[in-house]
Amino acid sequence: MRVLNHAGPGALSIALALTLGGAALAQDKDPSDLRVYWKNGLRLENADKSLTLKFGGRIMSDWARFNEEDAPAGISPFDDGTEFRRARLFFEGVIQGTVEFKAQYDFAGGDADFKDVYIGLLGIPGVDSLRFGHQKEPFSLEEQTSSKYMTFMERALPNAFSPERNTGVRAAGTGLQERLTWSAGAFTETDGFGDSEDMDSGANLTGRITGLPLWQDGGARALHLGLSATRKAATGDTLRFSQRPEAHLASTYIDTGAMAADSALILDAEVAWVHDIVSVQGEYMTADVDAPAAGDPSFSGAYVQASVFLTGEHRAYKRSDGAFDRVRPGKNFGKGGAGAWELAARYSTLDLTDAAIAGGELKDLTLGVNWYLNPNARFMLNYVKADLSNRAGIPDNDEFSAVMLRFQVDF
């Protein structure tokens, strides 16, 4: 059934197309009509698709339980707790097939922080998109994979080096039938609202390239290789790296403190392999800091993870982004099936001690169970055990552990 609402000459017509008995009733088409439909979110488009719009969001409700005696002396204690890890809404679209935009805000924490807020140009020869605004810098497979699709509740320890979102300009493209992606840009460090008053420190220069030497059966068998690099500019003539265990409600465990520095060169090597129900993924990062007063320290981190689907699915991969995508259960929960079940394990390490800096070394073992009820909802259970060492003024500690639970819906 198709319903049109005409409010007069030139008024916007909204068309809702529903299928009855597998076929839609024929109706005259008006170029100003918008078709409204659901595809992992609410979408609208006109007849020639020169205007496409999408509304969506995500809710992640997290719960964590700690042993109060686990926090080592010198680190702020932490208690069992709950939080909305993410509570986002977004509106995005493409106008006339050539201008894209996105406005995404995160209300977790009690305010409306900027996430992706940008304008982009499409169809430039040799470039798939050219974006201006607040966006992710192109760095790291795990950082480029949306939090909606990550295997674990938190990203691995080396994510402390990832520049995440800042305001700038980024160009991206694909090649070899989307077997290759590239992206590069210049960005200025900004706050949670995309603002910056420090343009004198220079820009972050960041780039990433990925390839798919193996791609079979729509990604059921795939091999991903990638390299990322960023020249991270100092903010206020200082740089700082810090990290907590892979539990967001925990306290910071390792920290370089503010180092007098000019910049840091951060490199990242990525690899991921999918073979039907099994996947393996890993990254290795180094950060060489230009900080003569501290002896020009060099830091590093790495992780390796593996997962297996007990119900026959495989991790989905989006070739145009060079990152992992939404898992779709073979049979949704409540529709004659049990959804998709995934078991996962990860080992990660981050070393922030070198030269005159004794920021500490952290090692994590994380175990996870994911239950995908349908493509838009999942429950996550994670167990994390962490080992802290080599941090100035803090005793070594191998007693930290946490059990965490997430209820997630996204659209």
C-alpha cells in the first residue's frame, strides 16, 4: 500500500511504500515524493534517489562489577557501577548526489558532545569523498570499526595512541573493485564540541591504506592488511598518553603525564583474517615522541584477538571502509531461531615506560560472549583481567579483574 499526503502546490509529499502479498500497488510517481522505509534505521529517499536521508542512533547500557580491593595503592579506588556508555542520535544524508552531511551527538555523560559532524563532497575524480568537519582521523582497524560492531565492549589497550575524532579535512577513496582503500587528512585537536583555540601547534597529519588480498564468498573468507600513520601535534606544547584496563568504569592505570614535546610519530600495522565462523585480528603500534627533555621516549602496544560463531555466521566486513560491519544472525531470536552466538578472547599490552618516562606497562586478558538477537540488538558479557607494572610510584599489581555486561540496540 502506498500513501501520499499532498498539502498543496509545492508541498513535500511523503510516500510510504508497504508491500502486500509480495507486490506493491501501482501508483503515479511524483518526483517530490519521499519513500520511507526501514533498513537498519529509518531511511527516506525520493524517486531518483538524488535525496537520501537516514535517522538513527545507539544505546549502550553497561554494568560492571569489581573487587574493591583490586585497585593498587596510588590509584583512585573504583566500585561496582553502571553507565550509559553511549547514547547517540544522528541524522545524515546526501543532497543531489554530490553533497553529504552528518550530525551525530552523544548524550552519554549528561551533555551533547559532538561525534561525526561534517559536510562532504562526492564524485570528485579520483576521490570518493572529501569531508570537512568533526570526524574520525583515518587510523587503526579497530578505531575505524564502529563501536556498534566491535567484538568486545571496549577497544584494546593500544587504542590510547589512536587520535580518534578531531576537526579537519579528509579525503578518501577505493580501488581495485574496493579491494583497496586509502584515506588521508589534516586535523586540529578539538574538545567534545569540535572547538579549538590552539591552532599554533600545527595539525595532525594522518593517513591509512588497506588491502584485501583474499576476498571470497561475500567476505566469508577474507584477509585484511593495513597500515596507518599519524604525526600527532602537541597541544599547548605537551603530549600525554594514558589508559585504563579494558573496562570503562575502571580508573586510569598507566599514564605518561604531560610531557613537554613537539610531536609524536605513531605507526600502526593491521591484520585480520576471516574463515567462515572463525576470525583473527591484531594490530601493533609504536609512538616515537619528539620530547628531548624526556629523552625522546618510544612507546608501543599490541593486541591479538580471535572469535568463533557457534551458530554458523561470520564477521561482516565493509570493503568501502576497510573495517568490520554489522553481524546478521542466520535466524533472529524470537523468529524461530536463537540469534547469533559468538565466543571471543583477546590479549593486549601497552608499554608507556621508556627513557625518562615511567608511565607503566599494562597487560590485559579479555574474554567475551556476544548474543546477537537480531541485526540491531545484542547482549555482551566481558571478563577482564589486568596486570600493571613499571609505573613510577605505583606497586606492581596483577589482581585487577572485572565482569561487565552490556545491553545494546542501534539503528
